[in-house]
Amino acid sequence: MMSLESIPIQAFLIVSSALFCIGIWGLLNSRNAVRVLMSIELMLNAVNINLMAFSSYVDNNLIQGQVFTIFVITVAAAEAAVGLAILLSLYRNRVTVDMESFNLLKW
Amino acid sequence: MSIAITTQIICFTVLSLVILIGALGVVLLESIVYSAFLLGGVFMSVAGLYLLLNASFVAAAQVLVYVGAVNVLIIFAIMLVNKKEDLKPINDIKSRRIISTSICLTLLSLLIRVDLTNIWSLSSPQNSIGEESTIRIGEHLFSDYLLPFEVASVLLLMAMIGAIVLARRDVMSKDISTGLPVDQELIEKSSEPLLTNKN
């Protein structure tokens, strides 16, 4: 077995790929609207892990990836707040959180 | 990074397992409350991965924003909408499951193949600034990323106002249908939903 100097970047990338795919699966398959929002947060976290890994392994002097991660965290917080507000307003009108019953935009 | 490589590998393995099993629990568990708390664990483990990558500031931001704000917000939303309801059965749920699972597995294999076969041009670790990353992030935020930084503040303001407007309950002094003054103490009483029977 060869000796490693540090964890290979591929390990981080595989973890983030798997996390992203779990997030997509949850987004497509959950019927509870809160769980859909949680899946979106999982996907955003996968993207953040990717950015951080590249920032540390490829660009470890300028670390622009870490700045991007800060911005992604900001946007994710705003997205969660607005998403949950929309969810509450939907719940008030429909009295359900089932994704299958939100068909107001169907024609 | 001064931690020995064996310790790093052990930490990475444990954190990755917690992240992946926790994420599977988030999407697969029956109870939404368990999912929310597992999501908090996943966020904490991601912060641990950031610490392994020498990014203490982003790890602290992750814990503060995700665990302290987003996760608490999600738990509050669950408390507000948590109602036992029997979901309507869907006829083609099985084929839908199969198709989405195969799409996700295909995407996963594609991504892992790219991760493993591509030759990344890694920089030399001598350049690493290590623990000075917080200073460097501050320099970035106030020089070349100044415009996105300011736009982010406007975005947060818009999100705050938008969330308040969307989620507030209109308080009226008069009941619309009867014309009688509304009892303000019972403002949380259940109101007639507007769109329930419109299917």
C-alpha cells in the first residue's frame, strides 16, 4: 500500500457526488414539502463540499472557493427562509403539505 | 495541517459515513422530525470536513448559519405544519420510483467516473496559507468580491421582507363575511381554507 501525504481529492469529490445524488433522489421522491426543502439543502451542501475541496487542493493560496462557499451559504439561508414562508402560505390555503396536491400551476 | 495522516483518514471516514448515512436517513425516514434532526447532524459533519480542509472560518459559518438558522427554521416549519394526514395513493408510484432511482444511480456513476478518471492539476502544498484563510477571505470580501458582498446584503434584505410578506397572517378588525368585529384573542382560530375543494 502506498503511503499518502494527505487525503486524495477524489475522496471528497465522491462524498459530495453521493450527497448530491441522495439530494436529487429525495427531491424527486418525497411527498412532504418540508422534506423537499431539506433535499435542496443537502444538494447545496454537496456543492459546498466540492467548492471547498477544490479551493483547498487546487487553489490553496488564493482560496477563492471558500469565498464562493460563503456566498452559497448566504443564498441558501435566504432560499430556506423564502421557501418555508411559501410553504406556510400554501399550507394555510390547502391544509396539506402533500406535493401531489399543489397543482395550482397546472393547465 | 499538522495532524498525522492516519488521524486525518480516520476523521474523514467517520465524517463521510455520518454524512452519507444521515443524508439517506433524511430522505428515507418516515418521520419528518427525525429527518430534521438528522439534517442537523449532516450539517455538523460537513463543518467537520471543512475543518479537515483547513477552513475554520467557513466551518464556523456553516455551524452558525446551517445548524443555528436553517435547521431551526425547518424545525419551526415542521411544528407549524405537522399534521397527521393520509396521503392519497398514486397509481404509478412504482414506475416513478424505479425511473427516478435509475436516473440518480446513473448520475452517481457518471459523477464518480469523472471524479476518478480525470487528472486534477493540484497545486503544491507549500503554497498553502493554512490558518491564515480567515484573513484572506476578509481581503477577498472587501476587494475583488466587494460587489457580490454588497449584493448579498440586498438579497438578504429582500428575502427577509419577502418571507414576512408571504408568511404573515392578515389581521383584520372586521370579519369579512359577517361584518362583526373580530375577537383579537382568538386570532389563531382555524379559518376556512380558500382552495381546499377546488380540485
